[in-house]
Amino acid sequence: MKIRTGFVSNSSSSSFCICGMKVTGTFDRVSLVKKFTGKANEDLLNDMKKISYYAKQDELDELDINDYCCDDFESICFPNNDFNIIYGEGVDGYIIGKTVAQFSDYDVDTSETDAEELLKELQKMRTKLGLEDIPIKIYTGTLCC
């Protein structure tokens, strides 16, 4: 008989520790994408035409831009996977920030982060997104996978 100590679960889950900002209320991803990237609709349309799904369409419009920004927000704003977004049931709004640690049922991801450097990166990202009035905090939780 095996005895497991520590976290035990019948379903897959992942615990996280993320340093960032919680955005509540209306979360307009199109506006945030434009602020973060500095791109206008025309630039976004040009980017979309490089993606096979959108390249097959004859015409692209505002609704397509909205879909693109909503579906691909993280990869558009954070192409290097340097920031993350946590959302879903139990999270009131969206947490945008940098994952400091993450644990799943099967592995432990360890890392070391310089707190001063992390704070500088988050302040820069917060300013770029126009979220200066939202405080930077550390959030922890568990996500079902």
C-alpha cells in the first residue's frame, strides 16, 4: 500500500503564486491590446492576416478584431510568455502579472525571482496597460485543470 503525504486530490489541479494586479469590472481586451502594443485597428488587421484562420477570410471587421484580441490576448501582449493572466470561477475579474511559483499534482516548479526587478517589470507593464491606479499584490490560489 502506498501512502502519499502532502496535497492529495482526485482531480488535477495547479496551485499558483502570481505577483500582479487584479482587474475587476469591464475588462476591454481590445483597448488593453491597443494600449500595450501601440497598434491601431489597421495594424491589428495586418497581424491577423498572417494567421491562417484569419487569412482565409475575405473581409475582416471590428468583430474579428474583438475575437482576435479576446482569444489571443496573452500571446499578443506577452509573446515571450513573460506575464500571465489568471481568470475563471473563484477569481473576481482577472489577475495580470508574473507567475512566481506554480505547483501541480505531479511536479513542483521552483524558481528564484529578484523582488526589486519583478516590481520594476510589473510597474512598467501596469503603466503600459494604463492600470496605474491598481495596486500590485501577491495572489495565490488553486486552479482545476
